[in-house]
Amino acid sequence: MYKKAITALALSGIFASAHADILLQQNFDNVGGLTAAGWVMTNASTPGGLTTT
């Protein structure tokens, strides 16, 4: 009985992966066109250098 259950589980995993589709695609291949697509580029870093103590 366990052998049939494991075989069925393995086959369902194989069939599920065979029908996988892209769920989310952001198209980051063209970084220059990101702002035209509505993305905002913000530099949130702090400048390096000497700090006062």
C-alpha cells in the first residue's frame, strides 16, 4: 500500500512540474527602461568618509 502511495506522489510531482508557468516576470533586462515602466530609483545609502566622535 505504501509503495502505491509513494509512486502516486512521485508521479503527481512529475506532472505538476511539467506544467509550470511563469507566475511573475519583472523584465529587469533593460535597466535604462525601468523608470519609464514606473519604477523609482532611489539611493538610500549614506556617504562614506570620516565621522566625528
